[in-house]
Amino acid sequence: MSSAQALGAEGMLVTLCYEANGSCYRTLHHFEVQLAIYLACALGMLITVLGNLLVIVIISHFKALHTPTNLLLLSLALADFLLGLTVLPFSTIRSVESCWYFGDDFCRLHTFLDTLFCLTSIFHLCFISIDRHCAICYPLLYPTKFTIRVACIYIGVGWAVPMAYSSVFLYVKAIEEGLGHFLQDMPCIGSCQLLFNKLWGWLNFPVFFFPCLIIIVLYVEIFIVAKKQARMINNMNRSIGSQLHVGASKSERKAAKILGVAVGVYLLCWLPFTIDTMVDSLLDFATPPVLFDILIWFAYFNSACNPLIYVFSYRWFRKAVKLLLAHGIFCSRISTVDLYQE
């Protein structure tokens, strides 16, 4: 056995990522297992990129969809699309090979993009929750309060704050030097483990938790108000024998439920990884690499879920897909079609 190879605790053959002192160990998988993991990750990337690209194209192409809510959905899809296009290919290689082969500078850039797109997603979900809260709880004021201009401001904030946060903690040398004492052991060569990873979980947790707390509080109030409105409409219809529509429309309530599902899926995908990174920093990174990769890919999987939720829930989305498949994206005639008409 060469000096670059060794037997792990369970007899599994491992090898070094680099022929150098301090190199990380690379776990060798059977070819069939390695191929299966690559195929699964490639399928996830394909769904993420193509699904979110479809959302971007549909909302951009059809003028009937140029609403404040859909602009937020467009920006959310853009963040998920860029995550699948620029981050996931390299995360796939790192997960399967258990080594980082692309250098320290690109490791920093990769982490920056990963953090930027993931935080942008949760900020957009938070703003979408505010939009739905205003539409359901204040239906008469909603058209004047939540305009295209307001949506554009939210989108700007949703990208600017994660970009500033990621830039400060990844590219400001003073921050890195100030947090250096939190790391007990230097990371091995080929791990793409940044200097302040000891504190990374605790830094990310409040950034994740507080927007999620806002989302949960808003959706609890949304469903309480929607339930009261539905009960009030039913009581009035029974009393006067006619069909009245009071409060938010049926389509608004349905949109709130669908976006509530999207938020629930987001929490389900991201909470395990976020909690693990926070707890793991206290346990000196005791989480097995295989489990860590499963958790992070479970979080990445959320970026592929939103387009699937739209396909199965929104009739206008399915209608738009059919029109694009039948006429093509370059057909300007279909851009003015009313997708909400039955």
C-alpha cells in the first residue's frame, strides 16, 4: 500500500486528496456507488436549473403575470437558478470525491455564491409572506400598498443584504483575523473549510431563524384571517341566499396556501442543516462527512421544489407551459394571453 493510501476505521480504503503533508483524506467509493451519486446530483441540478429557468421565462414572457407577487417569485427563481448553475456542479464533485480540487480562491468564491443565493431565497420568501399577509388581511388597501415599485424595493433589499453579509464575512481580512482564535485546528488541505467555520453555524443561525420566525408568524395570522373570512362569507350567504364575496378573493387565499406550502418545504429542507451547523461547531465538527453531505443536499433540494409546487398548484402556470410548448418563446402573440381566464 502506498504512503498516499490508508485503511479507515472500518477497513474502507482512503487516499489523500493531495500528495502533501496535511492533506485531507479522500474516501474511495465503489464505481457503481460513485456513478449513482453523480447521476442523482446531476438529476437534481437539471431539475433546479430547467425548472427555475421555466419560471423565469414564463413570468417574463406573459404580461398578465407582471404583478408584484410574481416579480418576487421571478427573483426567487433567479436565485435558485443561479445556485443550480454555478454552485451545485462544484458541490457535487466535493461531495462525491470528498475533496476540493479547485483552489482556495475559488473555494471562497464558491462559498460566497452559495451563501448569497441561499440567503436571498429566504429573504424573498419572507417578503412574499409580507405580500400575502397584506393581500389577505388588508384586501382593500393591498392594491395601493403593495405596488410594482414596492416589490422592486423588496427585491433590491433581498439581494443587497445577503450580498453585503456574505462579502463582509468572506472577504474582509479584519473579520477573518478577528475570528481566527475560534478555530482550534487548521483545516486540512483540500477541505474548502474557511478559517471561521467554528463560528459559521452561530453566525448563520440568526440570519436564518429571524426571517423564518417572521414568515411563521405572518402565515399563522394569514390562515386565521382567511378562516374567519370564509366563515363570514358562508354565514352571510346562508342568511341572504346569495353569493357574496367579502374580503380577499378565492384566488388570493389559494395563492397564500400554495406559498405557505413553499415556505413549509423550505423550512423542512433547511432546518436540519442549519441546526446541525450550529450544534456541530460546539462538538468540534463531529458530524460524519456522509451525514453532512446528505443534510446540505437536502437543503439544496429546496431550490428544485418550488417549480414543482407551481406546476402542480397553479393553473395559469400549467396553461403557460402548454402555450410555450405549442407556440414557442419567440411567439409575441401569446404574450398578451390572459392566463387567468378559464
